[in-house]
Amino acid sequence: MPALKISYSNTVFYLKLTLVFLGLFALVMIFLSAKKLDPSTEIPFAKDIDFATLDDGLTKPIYSSMTNSGDEVRISAEQIISTEKKDIALIKSAILRIFSVSGSDLFLSSDTALLDKGKKNLIFSKNVILQTNDKMEITAPKIFTALDKTLIQADGPIKGIFGNSNIEAGKLDIFKENASSNLVISFTKGVKMVYNPGKSF
């Protein structure tokens, strides 16, 4: 009976082939195990948290989800503390980022904010700054943000930069008319715009 002969080159070939298949298998397992970020109506920091137990505060909470129009929402803070009102918590050093599928990202920050678990919103106050990634930076005493949809509202006095203009207004609304539309930025109530070619965001 002839002896079975396996050459060195054949051994190397089959070893390489085995490694290739193992690599492909590993990639498939990575993609299958990856979790997709699904739209959520969960309230930031509020899932499985009883506000009444936050007397000592929750330090550096972080939340990430998507609105019903597909925009990614990221919220972080220095601390969240309970208040005397049920389902309302105080947030210190609040930061909100909205990454819109249309490409117009939003950045909102303030010294404090109130989280209303029941109404699903955040109200930013004290040193409030709202920016977009392309053409706007404004301030307002308070800015309201919905958490289950893309909606930001502010009452005046609103001041800041919009494109190459200084702007003042009594009201600001940022929203989407439908899930697939671009962001709508609307200034109303006594709007004043002064073109300034030397100043832009």
C-alpha cells in the first residue's frame, strides 16, 4: 500500500485556507452580535430610576437613543438630582447633541436643566447656548427640548449669530415637518437681522 505523502507546500496552503475561513467566520459573528440603535421613547436617565431615590444624585449619567424621525440623540450631564416634584429631576451641566440624518447637527448646553419624566422633555436654563454645525449660535433664557421627537423651542429674548448676520427674536422653533424632511429653523416675533460680513459662525 503506497504511503500517504503530504508536501510542505500543501500543508501551508491548507493552513492559510483554514485561517481565511476562520477570519470570515469571526467577521460574520461580529456583525450578527452587533446591536442596532433602534428608535426609543425611553427618557434619558429615567429608565429603571426612581427619582425619589436620587437625593444624593446620580453622577455623570449618559444616554443615547433616536427620535421618531431617525435623528440620534446623545445627552450627558455632571449630575442628576431629585426635586420635590414627582417625576421631575434637576440636571447639572446638561449637554444635548442631536445628530440629524439631514446633516444639520445641533448642540445645546446649559448650567442646569429640568427633566420631566412624565412630559418627556428637558428645559435648559442658565447660560444656555444652542449651536448648529453650520450656521447658527444663539442664547436664550430657557430652551425647551422634546425627547421623543426632534423639537426645540425657545422664547425670547433670543440673540446670536445666524449665518453672516446678528439676529434677535422673540421666539425660536426647530423641528421636522415629517420624518424624512430637513430641519426647519424658524425665528418669529420681532425678528431683527443685521448683516455683518465680518462675523460668521
